[in-house]
Amino acid sequence: HHGPRHRHHHDDGQMQRVQIFQALPVLLLVLLTLASNFAAKDGGSKFSFQPNNAYRNERSTATLNVAYYVTDDFEEHYNEGTRNLAEFDRQVEIYHIRSLHSDCDYQEKTQYKKVLAAKRRGSQEDLQAARNHPRPACKELERVKKKFPALFRSAMFMGGY
């Protein structure tokens, strides 16, 4: 009589874990949204990795030399050589590393799908081609990880600063 109830309890624990796991992407999204507002505290000046009408002044970060674009009034908020600018710079690099990470993730999934498809077809040359499928984001991520391990770690394991 005691046995089945105990087993049922075990299922509850599993259900909870599944629910937590399902909630993870949502939590990440919320965190990223919060993090992306970090620059708003300085008069709303932000950056973009792509140029457009608002973000047309190209800059590049000190460590990774990542190109990014800022608004015309950027320098009013961030003067050259200030700690403010250095922090902003670092934040851009952290975003860059995080976006590389998700691009790499996508490229690896694509490669994996191609490898599976080639294995199903049983074609050796398709398999070879699939395994050699370019993953530029992963290459760049590896390079950053090797050359700038501390920056890489803070991008991967810290929220914001």
C-alpha cells in the first residue's frame, strides 16, 4: 500500500524538473532583455552591430576589435579614455561573444543535421562534406576562448557586468 504512493511522488519530482527545464529559455530571454537595457541608464545611448540611420558612426572595441556603430551623440555620454567607455566597450564584447556562441550553436546544429542526413543516405562523400561544413562562428569563438579566456568566461557565465 505504501509503495505506489511513493512512486507517484517520484513522478512529481520529475514533472517539476521538466517544467523548470521548459521555463529555462523564457528565463534566459528575460535576462537578456534586462541586460540589453544596460545602456539606457546613460541617456539611452546604445549600439548596433549593423549600421543604419541612427547608428552610423563606426567604432571598434579595444580587446577583440569588434566593429560596432553608435549614434551621433555617443561621445557626449562616453568620452575617450573614461571608465564609462571602457565598461561600454567590454559590454559590447560580451554581447559579441554571446552572439557568436548562439551562432555557433546554430551552425553546429545545422552540421549535425547534415551529418545525420548523409548517414541516412549512406554516402561517404556527403558525410565528409557535412563534417567539413563551415562553422565560422565556432572558429571565432574558439579563437576568443584561447586568446581571451577571462573575457570569454565572463561572457558565458555572468549576467551583465
